[in-house]
Amino acid sequence: MANEVILLDFWPSMFGMRTRIALREKGIEFEYRDEDLWNKSPLLLETNPVHKKIPVLIHNGKPVCESTIQVQYIDEVWSDKNPILPSDPYQRAQARFWVDFIDKKMYDAQRKVWWTKGEEQETGKKEFIELLKTLESELRDKTYFGGDDFGYVDIGLIGFYSWFHACEKYGNLNIESECPKLIAWAKTCMQRESVAKSLPDSEKVIKFVTEIRKKFMIE
Amino acid sequence: MASDEVKVIGAWASPFVMRPRIALNLKSVPYEFLQESFGAKSELLLKSNPVHKKIPVLIHADKPVCESNIIVEYVDETWSASGPSMLPSTPYDRAIARFWAAYIDEKWFPSLKSILKAEGEEEKKAVLAQVEEGNALLEKAFNDCSKGKPFFNGDHIGYLDIAFGCFLAWLRVTELAGGHKLIDEVKTPSLSKWAERFCNDPAVKPVMPETATLAEFAKKIFAKPPA
């Protein structure tokens, strides 16, 4: 049976970016559908009734939800090239641990930087930089989080990089001066076609954040 | 050379700690259980899980693995020859198992916990409704995943059985405290039968606390300080 792969997504979503990157790493043809999150499609509501969230990966009509679960699914189905998770059980557990850490902490920390003001923002900025430093110390001097090969943790984190300039602008931060190794890692990842094609332009994200702030934030 | 010995740092009342213990029992892997004292964290715990400083931690040949569901997958993969697989055989079914395990941790358990902490009838009603909604979803998930077999994972206890089953003792305590059945033969017939099978399994029984003992412990930790 021919593979039919559809991705329900939202272009600025760092979670959607993970699945896009994984599909491209494996060379899988897929149909990308951008959702309007303020007017969700019947297909989205039908394929993810529990959470009603993007991304949703639909493979030959069967939906897979949650970005980290999608990436693991893609790795297991298309196991013949570019492995995403390491083969050693201990390394796999470490990779899963760091992606779980990113899932638990990154989104909320980053959000506080561009979405809040005053004291809440100052606390948020401190937390955000601390988080990045923890990740940077896990990276150490390796090219990628897993070592020489691009993999699961890199995919788990890199999408957030497209939001860094927005954080710097609205948070008045200089991330590179705080975490130079992490920025160097991000630039290395951006040289991969799968990543470059899957991340939106920083300027586009800044424009999006500006619009959101104008619409929803009380100035 | 590091020995191959296995240690689990945890606490008897923690459902999350039960997960790796059940997994190790299923694979017949002997391990040393290092009980943390309530309210204080040991040096070994802080050293083995510096990021979260939480239990459970599995230490295998001196290398720590953290996060309960991640530990279960590690045990399954490391001792793959010692027992049936804890995850289904197809990538799609594995994705479904992982989806429900994540749902249980992110949505279901927090709402179960809120029942015990709820103040006033209105709040209690609202959180109860949430848990019941979740139970209905999980009842359907059980029927879909088990395909007529005794466990979420089929013939044998697996990842999702462990991810959900570990909460059964706390669920019983919550039912007792609230005087309200959450999993029963009428509302959730499949889960009700599954729960009994799960709790009676020889890999689970030794690590599942008695409801009465846990209820006493719950009274202590949820006791409101004197006014």
C-alpha cells in the first residue's frame, strides 16, 4: 500500500517542527496542512478528540498524536535510514529523559519571556536562561546532544531556536552571550536541510509574537 | 568494573516508584530497594537525579535512569530476553500505548489528586466529573488496546497496564475518602475486571500497598495544619 502521510500542524509550533524534521530526515513525502487554531478543522477535532491539539500525524488514515510520540513512531516505521533514537538502551533512556525535560520546562519558561511583564518577566528570564544553561552543560563539547549524530534530543529542542530572536527582542536578552555553545549547536543543526526547511524564519515568528501581544496583551 | 547490580531509590507509597518495581519483577530481575525517608532526600538521590531530585531512580551498574515511564522502557529493552515485551509489537500500537500513558500522567492523575485536596462540594463535584470523564476514555482505550485479552498489553502486563495500574491503591483510597466509586462494574466494567487481575498479579502484589495502610498515610500527609 502506498504511504499516505498528512501532518496537521501550525507553522510557528516548536512541537510541529519536531515531526516535520523527523519526516524530512527519513525522506518521507507528506502533505502539510496548516491549521487555524482559533477555528480548528473537523479533521483535527476528529483525529485528536482528547486534546484537540496539533501536531497530528495521519499515516494511511490512522492518527498519531503528541510530537515526541510521533517522532518515535516515525523512527520505528522508517527504521531503514537515519536512525533518530540511539540503539543502546541506556543512551535511549538518556535521550528520552532530556526530551521529557524539554517538554516539562521549555515552553512555559520561553512563554514567560515574551508574554509577561515586570517582575513575572524578570523571574521568567532568569528561569529561561538557567534552563538553557542546564541544556548547554548536557551538550558539553559534543556536536549534537547524542554525540556525532543528529538525533532525538536535537529534534526535541531545535524548534525553540526559531523563537529565540522573539525572546531576545521582548525579553531584552542576549542568548548567545549567555549560552554560546548552545547557539553554536543550533547553527550546526540549521545547516541540515531537514531543519532549515522545517523551521520558520525568525522574523516571521517575531511578527507573529508582535501580533499576538497586540491582540491579547494588556499594554 | 561496575557490577551489574540494580537498585531502585524510592518510597513505598509512591505510585511512580511502583512502576519500575513491577517492571523488574516481570523480568525477574533482583534489585535492592533503597527507601527514602519521607520529607528528606538522600545524598544518593540528589547525586543520581540532580536535575529533578525526584524518585524513582533506577541505578544499573552504577548508571542512573530517571523518570518512571522511561525506566520501564529501559527495563523492557535491557532485559528483553527475560520476559514478554512490555510494549505492543507494532509501531502504531506502541504509539497508542505511549499516548495513553502520557494522558494518565498529564491529565488523569492530577485530577485524581485534586479530589483529595478539593474543598467544598462544588469543587469536589467538578473534579470528580473530570476523573469520571477520564475513566470513560480509559475504559474505551482498554477495550481497543486489549482486543479481548486480559491486559492493555494483551496476554501479559505491559507498559500501559503499569502506567495506569500503579495508581489503583490511591484510587481506592480516594474512593473511600469521598464515598464515591470511581472504577466499578457498572461504570467501567472492563477496567473493574482488569484492576482485579492487575492487583492480584504476582509481579504487582508485593509492591502494591494495602488500601488501609495507604489511607492512614494519606490522612497524615493531607492533614491540614492546626489553625
